[in-house]
Amino acid sequence: MQDGILIGEGVILDARPASFATRGLGALIDVAVTVVLLIAVSLAVTGTAARLTEQWTSSLSIAVLVVLLVGLPTAVETLTRGRSLGKLACGLRVVRDDGGPVTFRHALIRALVGFFEIWLSFGSVAVITSLANSRGKRLGDLLAGTYAVRVRGGRGWEQPLVMVPGLAAWAAAADIRRLPDGLALQVRQVLDRAPRLAPASRARLTDELAARVEGYVAPGPPPGTSAESFLHAVLHERRDRELVRGRADRERATAQAAALHRLPYAVPDPRD
């Protein structure tokens, strides 16, 4: 469970860190693209250098290196939320440790450290650090609090969550506390595999999980509710509550943004 991505309410998404081979291939593509850009820009600078002094030529060369090796990766990862050309080709994305999208700060730290661990050390520092970390983090990831996950080719849930009609009213009024990290994922995985399990194993697993989940739900389900129906109802209700909370947060943020851009009180607003 430690490899999952933790999001709100302790729900862990089943997104595993990308393999070393996939990360390496994506890095090679990015390096190749950067080298091609360096060669193209160097040729252009060479044609211009003949008309510049030696001092200006050196300054221009340093500026080109900074832009291509630090500025460009930072801008690409910020604008694409962690997907460079190599990562896009390999189906990867860089995310924060909590599963959220990377920001300018994360991308800048990765690019700055990457200049030393990838370019100056010819990738040796990045390879050693990545092999020694359980999530395959290079040094830049350790400092930025990020890592690469595979976002293409993953299997989605086969079995949808179902709310038994007789449990809808109970679930809507129940107090469902935050579940421990990983428990929601365990329940979702078992429910997804339930039709393929042997009846005895299916009953045993759902009974064990229902006993663990029931301690976080008050009041308990109506008498006679099966363990599997109870688990479906709890996850279904938690998902709906998260969706409602998310919509409310977005609407509140939109309203606050609109208020911030309005003129002060008593000053006529042309938009009105």
C-alpha cells in the first residue's frame, strides 16, 4: 500500500511508480530532444558570434544553456502538469508525493538539480539514486517531493459501486469517518474482484473488511445487511460526498476569484 498515491479522505489511488526501464527511456528521449535543440541553437549562435565580442559570445552561450537545460524543462513540466515529451511518449507523469499535479516550484527544483545530476554527471547520479529508491526517485525528485507514475495502460475498475436501494436513506444519514490510509483501496479492490472469487473466500474477505469499516460508521447498517452490500454503500456514499464537496470548493473558489477582481465598494463597475 505504500506505493499508492494518497488523496483527500485517506483514499489511495492505485497508481504505481513507473519502472526504471520506462523512466530511463523517457529520460533518453528528453535528453535526445534537448541535444538536438542545443546543436541547432549552437549553429545559430555560431553564425551570430562572428559579429560579437568574446565577452558577449560567452554570455550568449551561458544564456542558451540556462534556457535549454533549466528554463525549458521547467516551463514544459509546469504547463503540462508533469509531462515532458519523453514522458508523454512513455505514458508517464511526474506527480507530487501526495498525488497532486506538480507546480512551478517542483518543476524548477527538478530542473536545477537535473542540470547537475543528469548533465554534469552524465546521468550517473540520477541512475544510482533512482535504483536506490523504492519509488525510483532521482535526487531532484527527493528534493522536490515528486516521483514518476505510469498513467497509460492501467486497468480501471471492472465492477461499479452499487447502492442497494434499501440502504440509500441509511447511508445518507450515517456519519462516515475518515478511513485509515489504504483501507478504502483494499475494500475497492476486493469488491472489484469479488465476482471472480470463490464463494468462501468472497464471504471471508468481505466479512473481515466490513468488520474493520464498521468501526468508522455510525450508526451501523440495518440488521440483515450483507457485508458486501454494506461495503458498496459506504464507498458509494463517500464518493458522492467527495464529489459534492469538490463542486462546492470549486464554486467557492470561483466566487472568491470574481470578488477579488471587482472594484471596491461604492465604486461603479463598468461590467454592471
